[in-house]
Amino acid sequence: MSGSAFAPVDQYYLLQARQMQALSFAVHIPLVCFGIAFPLMVLFAEWRYLQSGDLLFRTLARRWSKVMLALFAVGVVTGTILSFELGLLWPGFMAAFGNVFGLAFALEGFSFFVEAIFIAIYVYGWDRLPPRRHFLSGIPVVIAGVTGSLFVISVNGWMNNPGGFALENGVAVDANPWAALFGNSYFWHEFVHMYVAGYMVAGFCVGGVYAWDFLRGHRGRYERAALAIALSAAAIASVLQPVIGDWAAREVAKKQPIKLAAMEGLAQTTSRAPEHLLGWYNGQTVVYGLEIPGLLSLLAFHNLNATVQGLETAPPTDRPPVNVVRLAFQTMAGIGTLLALIGFAFLYVRFRKGRLPHSRWFYRAVIVAGPLSLIALIAGWVTTEVGRQPWVVYGFMRTSEAVTGAGGLPIGYATLVVVYLGLACAVVWLLLRFRRLPLDRSDSSLPSGSEFTPSPAAEAFRAR
Amino acid sequence: MLADVPIILILVGLAAYTVLAGADFGAGFWILFPAGGRTSPAVTRDHARHAIGPVWEANHVWLIFVLVVCWTAYPVAFGSIMSTLSVPLFVAAIGIILRGASYALRGQLDSAPQRRLIENIFALSSVLTPFALGTVVGAIASGRVPVGNARGDLVTSWLNPTSVLIGALAVATSSYLAAVYLAADARRLVDRTLGFDFRARALWAGIVAGALALGGLVVVRSDARLLFEELTTGGGLAMVGLSAAAGLATLASVWAGRLGPARVSAALAVAAIVGGWSVAQHPRLLPGLTIGQAAAGRATLTALVLAVAVGAIVLVPSLVLLFSLFLRGRLDAGPVAAPIIDVPGTKLADRSRPLLGFALVCLVVGTGLMVFADSGWTRVVGITCLCAFAVSAFMLSATMSDAQGNERRGNRPEYAKFSGQEEQR
């Protein structure tokens, strides 16, 4: 079949198509974080119940698992939209390269199956499966959450560092999917970076809920147990993330120097390149920023005198929009640093003093950390995806060659915005509703007269 | 030969989606039209809604499976279909969002006044989505999707007699399957009237779906002559006959109250329609593009088949487990069957000091390897060390009991302050 059948079309609304994809992605990706991290937190709580016999942990796991299922359901549909959009918006990309990267999505499909099957058994089986078997039914959910994101990110790694095919008439031939996807050294840092981010987002968002309770004086056993699990996960992840980020930055410096130049607003190839904090790229240099000499060379190559490639080495049509990428990168790195400090403070108090922090300011920071972690997550993906522009397959196919020839994109875009706004309201409302469920009602199976009457917390909930 | 394997996988996925997810869509249809039975509409709606709870997500994944196999194995055909049929596919996508979100939302709304609105959104999108997907099938079957980036007509490709017929047929078969399954589920819940109602609905929906399928052949004859001829000769005809026979058998079983066999024969009747379409069209995928011409290279196909084979080893037992629990009522809501078992607690031995030391060593070694070395194996060791740090630090931090902290520091007043605040309220 001919590649010419998929000759590039003149799509006036290319930018809108990209924004639609970005919007759908930004809606889906926070849910992925919960898919990665939440099952393990829920299972940990249940393991604590099995190990200690303390029904408090059963209540906690049970309540969390219902939130987990609701978020998974929303993730199922938003993820489906993404796979539809791959074809609806980028048929040229799918037609030319589907044979190279499609395999990863097939594997992801099976992860998705396993996740959907066992999350249902786990959440619907609370009252009817024996405790140990119930716990075991949660384990595939954890594994599938990891493998699912691994397969999807392997595709993104391939788009940024393509290989495993030959190009003929604009269509990939001689595809070797295994080598293209998993023989690619460039995707591991993306995967680890995202995986750790998943724990930061889920941990801080869940922790923020209980931090709110703490500030309002609800400091019962239930809240303390929930905070300990959520914040331990978030704190450890956010302390590790700078190390992973450093690895990622060095990989980008090696394989996608133009992306790095855009992240830093570096117009000319420079040795002993400075790093600018804040500021604005005016087409030649970064203005109004705080300049730290040599820091960029140090960060990118771990050598103060290293030469960093500038934007001038790529023709203007091959450069990504600098300020978008730069702002996104600075946002991510800045928030990441803040979160690492919060995480460090938590771990310090936890290990030095053996307790949760007392400071009200700490809990205020945790409440803010939830939304901040979401912003950093999306900013990070903007950095790597807008930084990939104008390519969809880096160096091989431009987004303008991939886009659909169908009309009516603005109508679709507007519809999608309205639907997603409704979805966002629904999810927020749903989460608030979960919170308002009284503790004891959510766990109808609690035997009466058991020693778990977490009276302080339950009373607190009733008192509201 | 190898080029045909993925299309068989696609058809298996499509048949599974049409039957399993179809029955879930059909539950939405009965939520939209719950009247006319002896049971109250409210009870009928709740039954239809609860019945799909544990399985709808897994059933939905068959659609993803079909999409990914299609774009991996037949990329050009996939690009052509998605671009020309962007309108109905976008509508289906919106329907899928509305449906999933409203279902998740409805589960938490038992007493809220907005519950009817949310339920109606769920029900309407459950009708809209299969209709839109049916028009897509109609467009492909009647040869209205040319090869190329949005080369077909964006409107008439899916708004034509065959597409509308198949869209309507999709809604009808979904409602029919749902009625059969809901009748069987009602019997499990020992609700005789509800079961009787759904048996009546199954009979009516079966007659409508059958009439639509057979009567629709007249529409296909005038609108898509080639498809009609392929459907009424050879293998196509055999499949149409099989579908009709299975449909009649289902009606008889439902009439006689034998709902177990009815589940199977109803599924067969619907799956045979998918089979008939595929046999009729084989080997043509799109006009001027056969399956062999559309197929990706050998390495891709081999990798895909291998991946699906390995995936099936995991998937099949998982599905069997899910459906056996589901059909035996082990995932039903409602009163607890087995009392919750008290788990004997064991106290964790306090190994916190050595574990903390281990965690710190892992952190230092891992960070050092990640930051100061730059080769593959140092990365592997580095990440392993950081993972070991994460796990051990998490175990320490998350299992640390508050009391332990108090004892160690002897600072009871701090916690007295906390509980004091609680008591004050």
C-alpha cells in the first residue's frame, strides 16, 4: 500500500488538534498516578490489618478502595478517549508507524484487562472473600498498574528517540517492535521519573485531605494512620525525585539537545553555560532572570566547563516554542524542590522524633502540596511533549504530517472542553461525597462491640 | 496466513465486546425504559444498574483490545477508518466518557436529588454509544471508507441506510442480551417478579432484534448490494442462519424459563452476526485494500501474536475467575454472606534500628551511583538501591506506631495535647 495515500494534508487547525490531545492527556495523567500508587497504599493498609488484626486498617483500606475504584472508572474512560484520539487526530502517525509502536499498546491492553478484572474482584469482594484471598486479589492490580504505565511510556520513549524501523515513502517498513520499544535506552528514565511522580501526586493528594482534618482538630487514630501511610509514600518519593530528575536531564542533554536548549532558553552553543532562574526568553537570550554561571553545564553534563548545544544548531522550523517549554520546566523543577523539602521535613521528624509533625504550617504546606504536585506533573509532561515539537516521531515525522484531514476540529475541541469541565466537577464532587460518608457506615460489616470503635474519629465525623 | 491472524483476534474481540459490553449497554436501555413490568420502575432501574457493576470495566477493555490490534496490524486501514469516520467515533468517545463518569457518580448518589439526572445521562449515553459504533461498522461493511486521510465523506459515510440499520441493530441486540442476562441475575437474587419482567422484555427485545436483522437485509440489498450478496451466499448465509437459529433457541429457552442455556444461545446469536459480517467481507478490508495488503510486516505480526498469546495466558484464567465469582453472586452488594473473620494479630518484631541503617546505606549508595556514574549497570544497581531505600524507609515510616515514638522520647504531653483537643470538642 502506498504511503502517498497518507500524504500530509493541509490542516488549518493543527494547533487545536495538539491542544485537544494535550487537554485529554492532562485530564488522564493525574488518574494514572492514582492507578500507579493508590493500589499499593490500599494494599498496605489491608496488610496492616491482616498483620495486626486492627480493624482500623480494614476500614481505611475499604474506604480508600472505593475511591480507588471510582478514580479507576474515570481513568478507564479518559484513557479510552486518548486511544481514540490517536486515530481521530493523528491518523497519519498511526498509519505510518502503528506497526512499530502498536505492540506496546497491545501489551498495555492486557495490563488494563488484569487491572479492571482484579480491581472489581477486590472492591466488590470485601465482604465475601476470605481476608487472605481478598488481599491476594489486590496484588494483580498493583502489578498491572506498573506494567500498564511502563508499556505506554515505552511508546513515548520511542517517539522521543525513535528506532527499530526504516523509512520508505514516509511509512515505516522493516519494523522491529521489540527493539524499537524495549531496546530503547531512552525510556527508562521517563518511566522511573513518572513512577516516582505517581507516588508524589497520590501521596500528597491523599495526605492533603487528612492534613485538612488535622488542622480542624480531627486527630484521631484513623486520621493519623491515614496520614502516616500517605505522607510516607509522598515524602520518600519526593526526596528521591531530584536524583531521578538529574538522570533524566542528562539523558535529554545527550539525546535531545534542542529540547534541553529550549528548556533553558539557550540560543547559542555555550561552554560553561549559565542557568537562568525565572525570566523570559526574548528570542536571543533570557532576560529578567537570575543568572548562575556554569550551572547549566554542571547540571547537564556534571562538568562546569562542558559545552551545551544551543538552539542555533537547529533550523528555526525545527525548534520547539521556547518559552512554553522553559516555563513548564521551571515550574516542574521549582515545585519539585518545594515538595522535596516538605518530604524531607516529614521524614526528619518521623525518624528523629518518631511521630508525625506537630507544626500547623507543615499541614498547611501538605494541603497546598496536593494541587502543586498535580501542576508539576502536568508541567513535566508539557516540558517533554512540547519540547518534542515540531516532531511527533522525533526527527522523522512532524505533527503537521500526522494530523487528520477531517474538518470540524474546533467543534470537537469545544465539545471536549465542556465534557471535561463537567467531568472535573463530577470527580471533585464525588471525592467530597466520599469524605462525608461517616466512618462506620462505610464499613457495615464491622461486628458490633468490636474493640474498633475509633470513637474520636467516628464521633468527629458524626459531630459535623 | 499470518496476515489473517490479527483479523481473527479483532473479530474475537469484537464479538466479545458486542456480547459482553453490549449487555452492559443494554442495561442502560432498560434504565431508560423501566416501565411496563410488574416491578416498580425504581426497583427495575436499580437492578439493571447494580448488575453490571463488577464487570463493565473489564468488558469495556475489549474495545481497547480491538483498537490496538487494528492499529498495530493494519495501520493504514486504521488511519483511514478513524479519519473518515471521525464524527461517529467522536460521538462514541463522548458517550463513553459520559457513561463511565455518570456510572461512577451514580453509585454514590443513593439519596441525592440529582440521582435521576445522572441516571438518565448514563442511560442515554448507553444507547448513543452502541448506535454510533454500529454506524461505524455499517460504514466499513458497505464500503464507504476509502483508503487515505479523511478521503471519505465525513457525513454520508456513516449517515446512510446501512449504517443507521446497524446502529439500530446494535441498540436492539444490546437490549435483548441485557434483558436475558438481567432475567438470569434476578433469578439468582430470588426475585421472581423481576425475573418474570425481564423474561418478558427479553422475548420482546429478541423478536424486535431478530426482525430488525432479517428485515434489515432488504435495506442492505438496496443500499449495499455487494454486502447483501456476500451475506446471502456461502459462509455468510450459514452465519445468518446460525444467528437466526440461536435467536429462536433463546426465545424458546426464555419462554421455558431455562435462563442458563439462554445466556449462551443469546450470546451466540449476536456473535454470529459479527461472524457473518466478517465472512461476508473477507478478504476485503476497505475498498481496494485486502487484509493481506493492509497487514504490517512479519516482525510486527509475529510480535503481536506472541504478545496476545502470552497475554491470553494471563487473561483467560482472570476472566474465568471474575465471571465465576460474578455469576455465583460472590461480588453482589447487599447483606454480608460470611461473617468477617477476626484475624489474629501478630506484633511486628522491632527491627527498626538495623532497618533504618540499611535504608540510609541504600540511599547513599544509590544516590552516589545515580549522580556520579554514567553507565547502564551503575544505573541498574543505583535504581535497585533507591528502591530498597524506598521500601525499607516506607515500612519504617508507615508502620511506626505513635506510641513507639512517645515511649522512645517519653514526651507524652505532646500527644496528651492532641487527645485533649479532641476531648474539648
